[in-house]
Amino acid sequence: MKSKTLYLILLLMLAALPATAADAAAMAARAAMAYDKELYNEALKLYRQAEKEGGSSSMLCYNMGNTCYRLKDNAHAILYYERALLLDPSNGDARFNLEFVREKAQINDTSGDSFFSDWLGGLVSRLSSNTWATVAIVAFIAMLLLAAVYLFLDHVLLRKVGFFGAIVMLVVTLAANACAYHMHSKAVNRSDAIVTAERATLSTSPRTPKDKTEEAMTLGAGHKVQIVDSVNNAGTRWLDVRTPDGQRAWISAQDVEVI
């Protein structure tokens, strides 16, 4: 497991930061030092204070995930790695550690779709909405240039290149826009959650199961679910969730944390 120990750089940057940001950076630097000394409980406490003071970031969530892993809290390690990737899908270290912890905890959160669907979903999730939007803009400009080649040049081969190239760039533009919308919606809606209870019993209705007939399934800590709806019942908030393999059930909000 890698450790991002950037506290020396952070300390040098403090003077140029506003007071609140400087406090958060100082806490993150202290947390990194505590982590290096294997004081993981103290490190996690300081990282959470830094997040409260200065807001979250992909690197901060990555470091918190590493710390939770060292504390043998795989569920929260997965949660923070997922948050790191939500904030920055290109964070390869967070992606590697997420896969490592899931494999070690024997958690398989694949959708059950075909290999191509899972591969395509993974590919789309590797770039942020802004990056996909940039790809769409570049592809659109390339489409216009290729269309101009087709319309205004007389060379047959160049006209063919312009015609078919413009079609390809049109497809890329549309696909990149769709990916950008998907990633933006994913970041804004934040409907995914991680089971943090050691073992959560899901119900067929929004209430504690009275007997086995009302139990839909059980999920261990670290599994991912998608929140579809929520209701309050007898002072408890219940979430209608969908598992990666498509099953629907109700779970107490106390048993999960939203990514």
C-alpha cells in the first residue's frame, strides 16, 4: 500500500494559503507524519479534521482510505477510495488500492453484465466529466476541419478521408458528450453507498424484518449499493437500494455511508 507523505511540501505552502486552508493543510501534514509513525488512529482523526476545515479532495480521501486499511477497517477504506475516484477518476493509486482491498475482502461488486459492458463502464469511469467534455470539444473541432477538407478540396483521397473522418469525429463527439453527462450526474447525484455495518440484513419492506420471510438478503461490510429511494418509518430512515447484480431491497440508513 502506498503512502502519500507530502507534509514537507504542504508546510512550505502554508504561508500562501488563507487561514482556514492553512489550518487544513497543517492538519493533513500532521496526519501524514502520524501515518508514517504508524499512529493510524491519530492520523485518521487529523485527516477528518482537515476534511472538515478545508473540504475534501481526491488525495485526502486516498490517504484516509490508506489509514482505514491500516486500521483493518476495509469498509471505510473502500468508501474513501471510492470517494477519491469520484473526485478524480484518474487517481490510479486509489483505483489500484480499491481493487486490492476488495479482492482481499473477497468482495465482488461487478454488475453481472457482459464483459464488454463492464469494460465499457470501467473505461467511462476513468475520466472526469470535464475531461470527457474536453474530448467532445476537440472531436467537434476535428469534425469541422475534416468536413472542410471534404467540402473544399478537390483531391479524391483527401475528400474521402475528410468525409469518413468527419463521421468518426461526429460519433466521438456524441459519445464523449454522453460520457460527460453520465460522469457529471454520477458526481452530483451521489446515489452510490457502501455498507459500513459489519453485517446488514436487508428487508423486503422499509422496517426491521420480523421473521425470515421478510429478510431479503444480507450484505457484509464493504459492499456497494445504489440508493433508489428513501422513506422514514417509526423514526428510522430506510433506503430502497439496488445491488450491483440488480436485486432490490430495503436497508437501514445507519448501515451505509453515501460515497
